[in-house]
Amino acid sequence: MANRLLCLDVGEKRIGVAVADLGVKIAIPLTTIEVDGTEIEQILRLYGRENARTLVVGYPRNQQGETTAQTVFVEEFVKPLEEYINIEFQDESLTSVQAEQRLKSRGQNYTKGDIDSEAATIILQDYMETKYGY
């Protein structure tokens, strides 16, 4: 059985992607996908290439934990993927803020795409800690 997880931080312009091997237990940024009409095909390709067993998707909520327009956007976005792959949601509260702080602390230049893939990494690490205790 595949031991890898793929994670998405879904946005309206870009999708941050991270990957983790459950044997290593560390999430790493993988790439950023531009939303251009081919994103579903790109995600399915990555999922297969990475031999993933689960697609973890960041689940946006407001500070009160309630769903938002972005929550509905993400739920609608993943519907075409549901028939092909196993999808699990993980709370993504404040991950973009954390991602930008991490990137700033490294003292290197970064792009908005870097923030998105770093946010996906945080979401995936949170998922593994919640689901598997690491």
C-alpha cells in the first residue's frame, strides 16, 4: 500500500502542494499549481506520480470556526476528484500567516507560490500529527 500523502492548499489563483512519506513523517513543499483550467488533471497526475494514498485538502474556516465562502469554494473544487481518490480535510486556520513567517525567517526571497506550498506543508504536518500522532 502506498505510504505517501499529497496535500493541497487551494486558492482561487494558485494551489500549494506538499507531500509526505509516512515512513519519514515530514511534510515538504512540492510545487504550486496555477489555476488555469488544467488543475484537476495536474492534481490527478501528481497524485499518481507520488503514489499517494490520500489527498489532504486544507479546510478554510473563519476565526470562530464557521464555514465561509472559501470553504464552499474548496468543497466544490474537490468534487471532481472524489470519485478517483481518497480525500480528507484538515483545518487550515492561519497556515498562510505561519508559512510567510517561516519563509521570512529563512532570510531568502520568496514568492506567493512559495507561501502557498509552505502552507500546504503546514497543513499536511498538522494532519499527520492529528491522525497519526506525529
